[in-house]
Amino acid sequence: MCTCQDFNASEPCRGSLTDWPHLVEQAADAVCRELMIRGELLACEVAKVAAAALPPEVGHWLLGRLESLGWLDPDARVPFDVLDSPACPPDLRDGRRELVRIAVFGPPGEGKRSDAKRREAVFQQRCSEIMRETRNLESLSYAAARALGHPEVQADPVLYAMLRAFISEREAEIRSRAQVPGTAEDEEAEVHPAARKVPEFRLPLRERVQGTLTKLRLDLEGHLTNYNEAGAEDVLVRIRDLRKRYPGHVELEVVERCEEQLKRVGEKRDLFRTQLTELVQQASEAIQGGNQKTGAWVLRRLSAIHTLLPAVLPEDLLKTLREGILRSGERQERHEAARNLVAREQVVGGEIKRLGAIIHRYHKLSQTDSVDRGVLRRAEEEYRRAVEEVRSHNDDWLADLMIELDCLLEDLHGPRDRAEAQVDKFVNNVRLALHHMREEIELIQKARAASVNGQ
């Protein structure tokens, strides 16, 4: 029995006056029972359920201390190892530590579907043994001790609390029967003790219905975890049917909670798909900006999500998203190829214009009598270099240019008729420009020859 004194948030009692293991057991039993009924609890609800199972002064101290630490706030983020680390408050490092652990984090062993299935199997097995071996309170005591001492039960506080609750119900049932004097079964046992037959074991209806409901809820959670709405809908139909057949053993709140879980999963799936679409858009923009690494990462990420959650990202949707990213990459490649093609045309076109301007300028200066000799000499030097370059731009150079532009056209992918027509037009313009420059060079050469002969 708890004999603590002066429990409050600011001045907790001394641990030596309190049977902390017993209080921890009480709190864990209460939380586990509430979890079995409601299926899930919020963090603040776990603390309230645990505190309600304790003596009033202990419960008030527990809630007050957790509230003073800020651990009951809806947005509180309590580190999972805070009670085992140096950050643990000094007044919680004795027997109170495990009680606070139950109130803050709930009983251990929650969350893994495989563990829950194993727990249910062991629970049914131990219950069967208790029912088969129990005839009175004394035999119940032996059977209960053996069941609670099982290694798996000792290692799982949730399973331990489930069995304790079942044993309590069995004890209440035996006591109620004992209050009814002289049943036919007892009289037969007194006359023919050896003739008593051990009845075939069968759990009470409530336990059987609750066991079926637990299995259905586990199946529902499994489907919801994988966003398998079709499978979850089928399980929900079976839960509703179980409620119709046994309304006294399956609470309406349980069915409504399952329906709400399915609704939330549908909303999460839609939100997840929206986020996937936004992620693909970001990848497309990154690729168009030349960031190929981001696009490749998103493609790998989509494949991983499809493998882990095929219900959220089915094959057809994965194909659509992937094609969108690849099309963005192709557009980027086409834009890059087009930019390279235009840049090369601009370089060659600028070079041709420069040579034509040098030749034409010298031609005009050579026909002017009042030009400065220094200016004319510099223009002639530029003209001679330009002539050498024009001579190097022969048919072989033009053929190489056409091959280079064709290679750039290959990188455009897809329809390119318009680009080919533009390239053909550009090559013809270059050919005509070179032809005009050669004609002008020839005129200059003739004029210089005539000038020399005239002298």
C-alpha cells in the first residue's frame, strides 16, 4: 500500500515511503486496459489514465510534475531517452522513473504488428490454460502464477496486463458462482468425484468477440500502414458486421474510430501524392536549369517509394511521373542543343562579317586620294590577313562546317525540319558571303595591278 505523504509537484515524497513497483503495475494495467478498449491514446491521455489509477495524492503529483516539465503540452517533443540520460530531472531518478515512463511513453511493446500478433497468440494460449485448469480460487491461483511467470509474459508488460485483467474477470466469475449454493455440478462431484468430466475449453463470448475484433483491427492497421485502402475497406466491413451481430460486445466508438482511421489514411495518401507531384515539378525545373543530379535523385526516390508503398505510387502513376521528368530532360537537352547550334552560327556569322568589313573598308580607302598613309597602311595589313583567312575558308572548310552543324542537329532529337531549313539557309548565306568577298578581293587586285601598270 502506498503510504506516501505530501505529494505535490514542487515537493515530491521520499521514495522509501512508497511502493513504486506496485504503483507502476497499477498504472500500466490501467493504460493497457484503456488501450484495449479505445485502440489508441494521445500522449496527454496516457498520463491522465495512469494518474487516475493511482492514489489521489500520487496522481496529482504525477500530473503536476509532468505539467511543470512541459511534457503534457500537445506540441511537446520529449526525447525517448530523457529518463535514462543525464538530462533526467534529479527527482525522477529513483522509483518514480518507471512510473513517469509509463505516464509519458505508455507501456512498451506497442507499434509492431508482428509483436501484436504474437502477443495475441500467447494471450489466447495462456487464457486457454487458465480456463482448462481452473475449478476454484485455489486452482486459479496456481494457474495464474504459472501463466504470469511465463518468460514471454514477463518480458511484455502489455501482455502481462492483459492476462491480469483476464484473471481478475475469471476470479470474479468463480466468486459469483460460489455464492449460489448447491449447483447440480457440485452435487454430482460430491457423489461421483471421479465421474466429473473436464468440459471442452471455450472462451466466453465476450472474450471470443474481443479476440476476433483485435485480429480484425490488426489487419486493418496493417492495410492502413501500407495505404491499402481496398483491403482496409474489406476489413472495416467485417468489423461493422461484427458490431451488428454483437452490439453489446463491440462498442460503436471502436467502429467509428476505425472509420476515422481509414478516412485519415485516404487524406494522407492524397496529400502524399500532391507532394509527389510537387517533387516531380521541382525535379523538372532543376533539370531545365541544368541540375541533372537532382533529377536523377528524384527518379531513384520515386522507384523506392513505389517499391515500399505500391498503393500510394502504383505502376501507372510512377510511369506518368517518370515520363514527365524524362520529358523535362529531353526539353533541356533540346534547348541546350539549340543554344549550341545558334552559338556556333553566331560565331561563324560574326567571323564572316568581320572579314567582309575589313576587305570592304580597305577597298574604299584604296580608292580615296586624301586618306592618311598610316591609316591606309594599317588597313592594308588587316586586309592581307583577311585575305589569307578567306582563302582558308575553302570548300573543305565549308564541308567541315556543314558536318559540325549536322552533328549539332542530331542532338536536338524529335522533329527538326525547321532547324534543318534554318541551317541550310545559314550555310548558303556563308557560301554567298565568301563568294562576294572573293569577288571584291579580285577587284582590289585588278585595281592595284592597273595602278602599277599606269605608273
